[in-house]
Amino acid sequence: AVDDSASIRQLVSFTLKGAGYEVIEAADGMDGLEKAKSRPVNLILTDQNMPRMDGMTMVKSLRALPQYKTVPILILTTESSDAMKAQGRAGATGWLVKPFDPQKLLEVIKKVIG
């Protein structure tokens, strides 16, 4: 769960842990990229607008790594413009808009990781 907002990270983490998932939190794209490189993950959930490295840059960096070519990456953001979504589809698996419904988030996660 990559987001510069601690409260969003906590909400995502609480939702996922409650459904039985293990969660690793990162404060921005740079932190998320480093954590993903240090241990394998089955799903990445990231914000778009963050300091140091935004979500799309992190997605492109992850997709360049062999172990992350097919790992689902969901972007969870306040950005809802069609142009931004189109850019996101270049590497992300899905696009969710904040505020999010925890139940819907879990449904989407179940769809992408089975």
C-alpha cells in the first residue's frame, strides 16, 4: 500500500488485514519501489500524486523489472480525468477513485489476484 497520506495507508491496511492479507506500507513511490525490490509482493496498491516519485513513475519502474511484469498494480487516487486514467492503463491493472468503498476495494483485489 503506497500513499503519502498516513490515514489512507492505515485505512487500506486495516481493510486488507481484516480480509486476511499481509500488508506492507510505503510513504511514496520511491519507498514503494525499494520495498517491492527487497521482497516479492502479489499486488501493489498505489496513489498517483506523491512526493519524490509519483504512482505512474513507480508503475513504469516496477514494470521494467522481470518479477513485476505481471503483478497486478491498482492505482487508488483522487485523479479521475480520462487523460490520467488513459496514462494509467499503460502500466496499471486498474484505477480506483478516492474516497473508496472498502468492500468494493476487496472485490477488485479478489478479481485481480484470484
